[in-house]
Amino acid sequence: MHQASFSIKKSKLKTALAKIAKVYKDISKKSPHAILEMTITDGLLTLVVPGIKNEVPCKTKSSAKISMPFFYFYDIIKTFNDLDINCVFTDNEMQLGISKFKVQTTFFEDDRILRSIKLPINYTDYHLLQLENKGFTIEELRFNNLEFEVYYAQKRLRRNINKVNDILGVYGVTKKEIEAILEQKIRL
């Protein structure tokens, strides 16, 4: 069984999470955009959500990447009673004190999902479609809960190309020309 952990003062972690929460104040707690990706490396906990990256020095053991809803983790930390937080991660589980929570965990011996996906807070289909051009694997998209968002962005793009073709086709604009323009824009 794989295991990784971090130890930190509750106030230090709570402050780092509060900075992120401040930016997300207008976003629903159930929003799929508010996924927290935690990366544990040597002496550093990196917290990433779309639009924000926050690095917090702490004591660590081993290396791992964890994904879970941001507000869920933030609520857990806010309500935790001890002054020191010791989070232990095993395969798809986080233990904090005597409580255990389900999380998506990957350990660094498998390097298919090491990169963090950087997206703006208010990302659009344009940003999602660019992820494939940036070389992100299906595992990385799946880990960050973006696999279906990218899929639906592609579906909306195809639907919109057909709409534009219907409108501009009477002026001699072809579907291939529309696709070429969009492909050029998305690759930028």
C-alpha cells in the first residue's frame, strides 16, 4: 500500500485555503469548477484550483497528488479541532485524526499525471479545447475532473460549426474553412 503525508499548523493551512476561498466567494460550493489538486513533494504542499496556485511549506513524507472538491476539504480543515494537522493519504483515502475521507490519490511512481492544469477561474470552452493541444493526457484530465468538460466543449464546438456553416454557407463559406480558422485559433 502506498502512503504519503503532510504535517502543518492548522492556522497556516487554513490561511492558505482562505485565500483561495476568497476568490471563490461567488461560486457555489457544489460547483464542478472548484476542484482542489494537492501535490505533496519534499517539504512543500502545493494547492491548485483553476486560476490559483498556492505553495505552503510543511513537513512531508513521500510524494503524491490528491484531487478532491475544494470546499469539502476547506470545511474539513475549518472544523478540525487540533492545532496541528497531520494528513495521511493512502490509495483513494485521506486520514485526518481518526476520520477517513474518500479522495482521488495518485503516487508519483506513475508519472502520467504529474503536471498541474492551469486554467483561469472563469475558464471557457476555448480554454478547455486548448488542453489537448498542450499535450495533457486523458489521465491528467480525468484526475482533474475535466475529462467530460473537454468532451462537452468538443461537442458544443461541432454543433456551433454546423450552425455557422448553415448561416454563412449561403455566402460561399465552407465547413472546412470554418474548421481551419477555429483550429488555428485554438492552437494559439
